[in-house]
Amino acid sequence: MNFDLTEDQLMIQESARDFAQNEIAPSSIERDKKGEFPAEIVKKMGELGFMGMMVSPNYDGAGLDTISYVLAMIEISKVDASVGVIMSVNNSLVTFGLEKWGSEYIKETFLKPLARGEKLGAFALSEPEAGSDATKQKTYAEKDGSHWVLNGIKNWITNGQSADYYIVIAQTDKDQGHKGITAFVVEKGTPGFEHGVKEDKLGIRSSDTCSLTFTNCRVPEENVIWEVGKGFNFAMNTLNGGRYGIAAQAVGLAEASFEAAIKYSKERKTFGTEIANHQAIQFKLADMATNLDAAKLLTLRAAALKDAGKPYIKEASMAKLYASEVAVKNALEAIQIHGGYGYVREYLVERFLRDSKITEIYEGTSEIQRIIIARQLLKEY
Ligand code: CAA
């Protein structure tokens, strides 16, 4: 087993780190306060190839491996988890699925501008009554000539206001359950398609999460992804890919909390010495670093398996489950080490906690990850 990164992977990691520190970090506090979408940053990330990292150059992507993507996600999420999720959705939930299951028409028309970062994507599966229980889709699409007519509501959609192209999952045959679900690409501006107001969230405040409403929205039949009836399968397989992206986001957050805690513990003095010299603090730092390493290794393992063309469903869920829980734990410990200073906005650690919590919820809650892991284990043993 080799834990060394290749020269190319190290180069991507360094360029993501430079971009994160120089271009994202300086304005992240302000954006969190105002809940402002980082439009300029996302545009620059597109120009640098961060929005279509794993898409083949044939479709205008950067053609990089999953490990490079995970490394870049960690660096970017470490300074701003809102930017991290915007990037993760475009890479994992949108471009990945379109390249793998989209028709040539879909790839030429939608994937290419998404991979170049000229257009932004969103993934619309969740509904008011279909979150964890994702097969219970109420959004309905009915065939009418050469179009499908969509009616329904989607909830909690990341990039919901800013996206240009939306992957929308809808029931097309009510009698067929999850085998009667289909995935579509819907363009912003299509008549009958509207987005709601931006949710006022606890964390990742500068990403724009909102609902989507479809009222007799006519979508051309060539916008069907894969084929009619394959939409649930498509969504599940796409989410497997999304989960190591969110795991990487959580690793970035856990690392940010750890680094803030270690820095502060070397500066702050109590009882005549830096608090880093107290065993109570050392034990916390040791646990934070150990958990962080374990989360990072699980995430890189899931990415390495995908790069090797091996099964990675269970491993992606394990990485997402563990890393998201470590992100929350490390943020709580970082606040504890900072004492009262950790509880105020002036220090970043309170934001790390707010931003971390969502990683245990979106792209499948921790409870759903445990279900997926257990079902895979029961198949294997
Ligand atoms: N990978 C591939 N296929 C999968 C799968 C996986 N991880 N999980 C289930 N499937 C397949 C099954 O094999 C089955 O297919 P067949 O009928 O062809 O055999 C089909 O899906 C149905 O599976 P189940 O019978 O297991 O269905 P279920 O209803 O018991 O459970 C579930 C399914 C795993 C709980 C699923 O509903 C699920 O993953 N729920 C969570 C949904 C989720 O993650 N939502 C996140 C929203 S997106 C988001 O957050 C994006 C954002 O903006 C940040």
C-alpha cells in the first residue's frame, strides 16, 4: 500500500490551497454574514478547471482523477465550506452523472459548458415529503408529444437560485414505484419553472439553498437522462459519487477546526503557561488529529477505489458518515479550547460548527449512511 500522492496530485492540492487562501478566504467572513453567493469566485474556479475536475477533456473537463478532486475539495472547504458545496454539487452530482449516463446531445449541450464552469448545475431529488425516503417522489412528469410536462415541488436545492441547468428527478409511472422514476435536465428560464427564496440557514450561509416549483413545465424529450424509468437508479449512483465529495468537505472543515485549535492553544496562556502544555488540551488535540486522519484516509480510500474502477458504495458512505461526524466533533472541541472566544463570531471556529452540521444531513443523513453500509455488509457476508 502506498500513501504517497503523485506529483500531479500534489500540484493540484497546492494550486487549490493557493486559490483557497488567496481568493476565497479574504472574503469568506463577509459572505457568511451577508449570506452572499460567491458568484465571482465560482466563475474563477470554472476558469481554473475546478468545476469539471473529473470530466474528460473530450467534454471540456480537466480530466483529473477522483483523488485530485478530493484533495481540492478539502483545501477549498477548509477556508469556505459554502464554496465547497457549490463545487461538490457541480462536480459530483451534476457533471459526473451527465458524463456517465447522459446522451451525446446532453453532453454536447449541457455537460460541456458545466465542465468549463460557464454554467452552474443543481441536483433536485428532495421534496417536502421525500427526503431520506427518496422513492416517494410526488413531482410528476407526463408525456405530451415530444415533451414531458413536469408538475411538483423540490426542496433544499443547493445552487437553487444560481444554477443554469437542473437535474430534476420525477415520477413518470406511478404504478412502477422507484422503477417508474425518470431524470431530466431542465434549463433555467423554461416556462413554468420557478425557484423560491433563499433559505435562511444555520451554516453554509453563502450557498443558495431554495425550493423549486414546476407548473406545467414542458421539457423536451431529448433532455431525459439515461432512459425513462432509470431516474432512481441514476440518482442513487450519482449520490454515491456525491458522498465522497461531502466527506472531503467535512475533512476540510475538521482540519480547519484542528488547525485553529492548535494555533490558539500555543498562544493562549493560563496558570502561567500556554494551554497547549496542559494535558487536558493535549488529549483533545490528540483525539482531533487522530479522528481527522481516519476521516481523511477513509475519504481517500473511497476515491482510490473509484479511480481503480472498483466498487465504492459502502466505502463512500463510510467516509461521509465518519468524516461528517468528525467535522462536528472537531468544531465542538475547537470551540471548547477557545473558551468564550470560540463562541463569538470574531473567531472562525463557531462558523466551522455551523458549517459542519449540514454534512451530517445532506446527500443522505448519517442514519441513511448507516442503512446503506449495513445493507452492503449484509450482501457481502
Ligand atoms: N447505490 C446504487 N443503487 C442503490 C443505492 C446505492 N447507494 N441504494 C439503493 N439503490 C438501488 C437498489 O439497488 C434498488 O434498485 P433495484 O430495485 O434496481 O434493485 C433501488 O435503489 C431501491 O433501493 P431500496 O429497495 O434499498 O430502497 P429503499 O427505499 O429501501 O432505500 C435509500 C433507499 C438508500 C434509503 C434511498 O432512498 C436513499 O439513499 N435516501 C437518501 C436520499 C439522499 O441521499 N438524499 C440527498 C438529497 S441530494 C442533496 O442533498 C444534494 C444537495 O443539494 C447537497
